[in-house]
Amino acid sequence: MANVAERNHYVRPVLDEGERIEIKKGRHPVVEKLLPPDQPFIENDLTLCNSDTQIMIITGPNMSGKSTYLRQAGLIVLLAQIGSYVPAGKAHIGIVDRIFTRVGASDNLAFGESTFMVEMLEAANILNNATPQSLILLDEVGRGTSTFDGLSIAWAISEYLHHNKKVAAKTLFATHYHELTELALLYPRIKNFRVAVQEYQDHVVFLRKIEPGGMDNSYGIYVAQMAGLPGQVIERAREVLFNLEANELSPNKVPRLAKRRAGSRADTNQLSIFDFAKPSEVEEELKKIDLNQLTPIEALLKLKELKEKLTSG
């Protein structure tokens, strides 16, 4: 350990029995060795404290460095507690009793456990065994089920860790559920952090720097483009994303996920199941009504008439 510390410019951490973990210019000891010589590792700070910043909600794009940030925090704490110097500029670390992780995606099909079930078993183990002296690293929770189910579980877990004094552990929570950033508006010990991104025309540069604040874009389609998905798929995905974000509904209250923008290069010969060429009779009558000229009684009668037409049609 002394040789590694000397070669890689590690520093001696300060350990105590306090509740604070403070790391300046922290690095991942493995990732920094695997980078090309011309690509420096981006150092990041970390401050966790049960009475102040207990839970960090970390948002940011795919491949931007969220997972690396979580793992390096766990490794630095572990290295410090086994007597090693650590890859950082400075480190002051309160003793932790356990490091809990919920990272990656795996299944256990031989025992009938899906990826989501394994994820929930890991989360259950954390919530049932963590203490205020623990360090919890959550790299996504709830991805293996529906969006609303997953978001609801992630939200409830965050609240549980914040409210329950027996398990109020220091927590790093990396997530693509941007709605979770609203937790920081409700609870004093939950803080938002994001991975800095620089957009330039159609390109995105991941700065890999953790900074205060939330983010509402995961740039997943950009990453898919980097991976080599066909251009037609990328363009179509952008259209669907645009429609989802706009929360567009057809006249019959059906999401227009299949709507295409003018000038689209995608297959224009494909018929859409969501296209409705002619407005209904009720819609036409609604357009003709002058609300300023209706008395309350007339409005009620008109509403009754339109409702009867809908139920009878």
C-alpha cells in the first residue's frame, strides 16, 4: 500500500468517529489508471453529513460519470478504513459500520428471481440493515418495472432514509428519475447534484464534474447515437421524445406517440393507429358554443345534451 500511495500520489486520510465524510479532489483508483495518457481523470469533491447533506440526489447523462463518482466514494472510504492512503487531495472520513451498494443489473433465473426482484432484494437488505453510521450507494432504483412504479419506489426509499432515524445513513443516489430532484424542495437533508454538461450545436460534451443542482435531461438518445443505432431510429426516437415531453393528446385524449413532424425522413407510408381524420359531432358543436352568451341553466342543458350524444353514439 505504501508503494501504491507513493506512485499514485495518494494522501493520508484523517479518520475519526464523527458523522462527516469530506473528500477533496477525489479520484477512482482503477479508472484513473485505465484512461489514455492524454485524458486526465476529472477530480471531484464530496461532502456528506447526517445533520446537513445526508442524501445526495445525483442526476446527469448516461456515461457522464455518475457511477464512477459513487464507486470512488465507496473505495476511498474502504481504503481509509483498512489503513491505506487514498486517491484524493484531502480526506476526512468518519468511521462507517458498513458500505451498502445497489449497483448494476443482474438476475438470478435459476432461483426464479428477475432483474427487478434482485434489485428489490438488494434494496430491502439495505433498508433493513443500514444504520446512521452506514454509507449507502444507490446507482438507480426501480428501472426493471414500469416508470411510475419505479419512480414511486425510488421516492419512497428516499423518504424512508430521510425520515427513519434508525436507518438515516449517508446516501449517494444516482438516478435518471429527474422527478426525485423535487425531494430537495421538501426535505432539508436531501440535496441535488448533477454532472456538468456542455451542449454545442448537435453535440454534447460530458465534463464529468459534479456540481450543485438538478438536471432534467439524460441525453439517452445522444448516447444511442454514439453507439451506432441507425439514423432513422434516432430521428424517430427524438420525435417520440418530443411528443412525450409535450404531453400531446389527440382530440380523443390518446397520446400522439406516433405523430410525425413535417419533413420527417422516416417512413411516411406507414399508417398510424392514432390518426383521426374527422372531428366528432360533439367536438364540432363545442367549437360553435359561445360561452359568453350562455346562462348557467343553458350551459347545464347543453352539457346534458352533449353527454347524451356521447353515450348514445
